[in-house]
Amino acid sequence: MKTLAFITIIITVLAHAPSPAHAMFPPAKDKGPVARAVKTDVKYIKCQVCELAADAAYEEYVAVAADKGKKLTELDVLERVEKLCDVSDKAADWIINKDLQEKGTKLKVVDMGKEVYGKCGVECKTIVKACEDVLGPRDTDVAEYLLTTATSAKDVREWLCREETSSCSSAPPPLPKDRPKGEKFVKREKKDVDMERLMASMQGMPGMGGAQMFNREDMMAGMGGMGGDDDDDDENPYGSFDPSMMSDSNEGIGAKINDVAAKAKDSVKNAWGGVKSLFSKKKTDEEL
């Protein structure tokens, strides 16, 4: 019975010990309802999105071909194609720098600039939906075409949007007069996009199962308020926090990962220390 009681104590302590992710950051703030695609808008932009996805696919193919050289395989290309509609991956940068704008009776996919990153709200999700409709069922076929046939982005556009699919076979219908205008484009900093992607990639790591995606404000709160106050006129909005940790460089990201690993180790150490303390106290009580 004593052994069973001791095992119960150990399980209870470990069950209530904070995970490495939760030890570092507080629960994410409630940011309201999750943005969802407007499926009825897909038909207005499907041709435009198809052609943009074709261009992005060819660009990714050229990049991976240059990287792999003679060792290039269809799987290498497929892995890139599969990420083209996933805004948590850099391959989908072509989506998050686009805005949907009403131009008369048409809905236009407008490029906001190569180094411009937008919040993925309703319009972004609508572009994602259109992308998935085109690429999702045929990503393997696209990878094969890129590897064996395509010689230019134009080739991919013609094949994907007019032969393989009917995305551009006819003009889109005019926008209804009573259709409400879409949301405004909300610009974001690249460091915030990179950090969200880093957190998303860590979700499958051991000990990080409860990790959530945080913006810079969430990260600052979880680090004990190192970001200072909320004064927008503060000369250094990072406070005592080192902005190089959030930089685009490999060194900054590497430092951040090292910090995560160190805090995870401390969390496990503290939990085990609690178990040993309980064991020592129980042994002392039994001796008495």
C-alpha cells in the first residue's frame, strides 16, 4: 500500500508540473473568432490564384533544383508544392503579401510588395481556399509536370489553369452590387511572421505539445514583461529585451532555440526536484 501511495504521489506531481512550453509562456490571449474563407468569393479569384500558384510552384522548383542538382527527385519537388498553400511555411509568402480589392465589378488579387507581410484574415484564408482547390487534389501531378515537362512559369500556368483544370476557362462572374466590401490589409513585421512559423514548427517536438502560436506581445508577457510599457512613443519598444533574438538572422533564431531548450531543461529539473523532495519527506516520516 505504501508503494502504491508513493507512485500516486509521483504521478500527481508530474501531472501538475508545467510543460516546458507553458513554463515559458502564459496561455495565449483570446483573439476573437478564427478567420474563415468566404467560399462564395473563390469563383471571382480562382483564375488569378491559379496563375499565381503556378508561378510560385515554378519558382520553388527552380530553387530546389538548384539546391539538389543531379540528386533532385520528384519527392523533393512534391514537398515544396505541398507547402504552397500553407501560410505557416515560407513557400506561401506569395499569399500573405496579397490583398483582395474590389475594382468595379471585379475582385482583384493585388500584390502589396515582395517584402510586405499581411495578417492572414478572411481574405487571406479565401486565397488559401482557392489555392487548395487548385493544387490540393493534384499536387503530385504538378510535381511530376515541373520535373519532366515545364520549361517556364508560363508553361505551368497554361497547363495547370487551362488544361489540367478549368480555373481560367471562362471569365469570372461580376460581383453582386450588394456584396459587402472586404477587410483592409493589415501589415505585419517579418519578425512576427517568422516567430509564428517557428512556434508552429515546434508543436510536434517532444515536450512542446501544448505550444501555441504567439505574437511579439504574447512573447513579452511570457518573459516577465521584459518589453517595458505599452507606450507607442517609447524609443526602444523592446525595453530590456534584445531585439537580435527576434532578428531574421540564423544567429538570432538559434539563440532563441537555445533559450527554449534551457528553459525546458529547468522545467524538467524543477519537477524532478519536487518528486525527490516528497520522497525524502515520506522516507523521514516512515523512519519516525
